Amino acid sequence: MRVAFTRAYNPQQPYQWLMPPLGIGYMLAVLKRQGAHEAVFLRDEADVTAMRPDVIAISSATENFTHAQAMARRFKEALGPDVFILVGGIHITVLPHTLPDCFDLGVLGEGEPVIGRILDALAEGRASSAAWRQIPGVAWHEAGGVQVNGERQTVDDLDALPWPDREGLGGGWAWPPHRIVHLIASRGCPYDCAFCSSGREWTVYRRFSPEYVVQEITHIRERYDPEQIFFFDDLFVADRKHFRRFCELLRERRLHEGVVFRSYARVNLVDEELVDLFEAHHFRYIDFGFESHCERTLRYLGKTGVTPEVNARALDRMRGRALSVGANMIVGAPDETLEEMQSSYDFIADNRDVIDRLSVGPLMTMPGTRVWREALERELVSETMDDWSRLSNEPDAWTPERYILLNQRIAPDAFADFLRRFWALQEEINQKGQLREAAMDRMFHEATLRQLKDELKALKGSRLVRGALWLRDRLGRSTTPRRS
């Protein structure tokens, strides 16, 4: 089968094109290793249509699901009803029984264990309910309704997966690979926050082994030589023993030299040892989900082990280190007062000396979460919404008219005014943070250059270097054409 993978996105939100989709990269790598089907990734709709593939696989987050349906309908119109269209991603995973009729099959959760079986069935002419019942974690149309084989299959041994096919994902991303390359070193999260749908997509928290991750980093550095490597996991540092071992391997192979890492962390895990590990191994950019500085709101959000005091202690431990801190905040919990939201604002404002990046968002009702269930009960949302882009919280696209406000204490206009004021603080902090990060980058590059110069000086006069220079000169003389 000829398969075109693509991704639904909102062209009005440039952040969606920062980095290539590693989930699709894993699928490409798995299919390439199996060797039975031709699979490519294409960003542009026109390129997909021009390829005229047998199968189109669309990945979509919830906020882009309306775009995904429009894409599928255009593909059917351009290529005819026989083109087989799959949809995967977090949205269809948590709402499989809502599979729209523009899609022939929904793939739930991890696609690597099943994508080959799906394509084999299609290649053999077995695109039927009988075939889909034999494949775990898929949804399909039957007898006027949607059938779901909900026994999803997960990858138990992540180390058995090939690295994602980054070359197959192409170029043209906002963060080019010489600048930033990202990887995923674990799947899922051991915590269960009320607003986060990660636990519904990854049902079990699993990690690639430290040895696997270090091998992938070695490949990334040899292939792309990036300035930064971004651990895009929900929580790479969740297991301290695992993280220690990873850091040991970095030191042994000197893979932390000449590059910086960025990662997410959790405030209740921050102690002096973790901060020392970050600093010693060039984990310079660390982002935290503080979410709120109000005890009552933190409890509603399900932030286990987190209190305002824990938030403050984590920042105090990061202060004065060669580290750059990012903060994520959420406002608008159902029972939150304006005074409680102001406490979160003040916490950030009072600590702007140590915070370089700030992301403030209104509480979103993401399907599959406890917040979503509350919104369903209050009939604020439905499982078949006309416009899923309402669940985007980007400041440039946000309007109070489209936002689903769960808060029952604050008038919509007052909430919008507060949010805009918080976004103004976000802009101020981010602009100053960019200047500080540029200064840190310059210091890092200068230190790296000094180290390289010191290593070259240490090599001068050594027998190995003298021999190499002699060989270079001799080869140069023997290959230089003589003048007649």
C-alpha cells in the first residue's frame, strides 16, 4: 500500500509548525523496518492529493479536529470514495465512538503495534468489520453506527522501537535541526492532573532505557549537531534513579559537552540533587507547571504534592543557578475567585527575576479529563462540537465569546480583562527572558570555544599530532600537480 501521513493543523497558530511530529516519525520508521508498504509524510494537502495514495493517515489533536474532518472530506472529493482515510491522535483516542463518517478507521492510542496489520488487511482486500475486530484499538463504521475494539495495544518494550524517522519528516520547520532537535524519552506521566489528557493517550507510564536514549542522542549529535536537544516528554525526570543513570552515561561519553538540553520538571521533585544534576549536565532550560499559587485551585487541578510553598521552594532552589526557568499557569477554575487568580499573578510578578519564560492559559475543557466531564455535566460542551478550535488557548486567537468558561465566580468580561493583564505580564517576562537567554547562549558558546582551544593546546607537540601533520604535508606534496 502507498500511504501518505499528514497532520491537521491551524495555519493561524504558527507554534504548531515549530517541530516535526515525532509520533508520525515513529510510524514511518516502523513501516520502513517492516518493508511491506511505502509510507511518506507530506505537510501540504496539495502534495497528498498529487501523490494519489491508497491510504491517507491524518494525525490530529483536539483543537485541530475540525480541520482534520475538513481535510478528509476534501481528500475524498479529490481522490474519490475509494481512498482509505485513517485518523489517529489524542482526540479520537478519547472519543472513539464519535468517529465522523469522513474517516474510514480510527486508530486509538499507540499506532506502532497495529499500523502494519491495518495496511496488510487493506492490501489483501480485507477492509471489513471482521478484519477490524481482530485488531486491538480501532474504531470503524458498521450498520449505521460506530464500533470500537477498545482493547488497545501498547508498546511494552519501548527499546524495541526504531528511532523516529526524522529525515522522513522533512525540513522547513520553524526550529531547524541545527538549532533544536527534540526527542521523546518516555511515554505518559505518573501523575493524574484533572486538566491533562496525557494519561488517556498513554495508559501506562513507560520509559526508554537510559542506554537507548543515550544512543539516540549520539545519533542526533552526529547527524544534526544541534545547539539544543529538547526532551519533549511529559516528565522525563520522574524517576530519579533512571535520570541519575542517564546522567552517568552522558558524562562517560561526554555527550553533554558542546550542547544544552531542555526539559520539563515538576516542582515537588525539585531538590538540591536534581538542580545539581541539571546544572552539571547542561540541562539549562527547565519548564515547570506551577499552574496556580492558590491551594484550593491546586487541589481542584489535581496537582498531587504541590502547594504554594512547594512552588516557592522550587524557584528558590533554581535562583542563582546557571539555569533558565519557564513557568506555566492556569486560571479560571470553576470556583476560583478574582483574588485567588491575583495571587497567581503576584507570585509570577514577584519572581520575575528567575523566570525567563511564562505561558498563561485559561482552563481548557479537554476531552477525556475530569474537567471535561464536569463541563459535560453542566452542558457547556458536547462530544460532537461544531468547532473544536474553541479549545485553543493561544492569546492571538482567544476571544471571550468563543471560550468555554467554567468559572462561576467571575463575570466573563472581568475574566477576560484579568487574562489580558496576565498576558501583558507574560509578554514582558518573555521579552526580558529572551535577552537573558541570548546572554547565556553567548557565555556557553564562549566557554565551549575556550575548552576547544585548551584541548588543541594540550595536543600541540604530541606524537600523534606531529604524525598527522607530517602525513598531511607529505600527501599534499605527492598530489600537487607539478608545473611544466
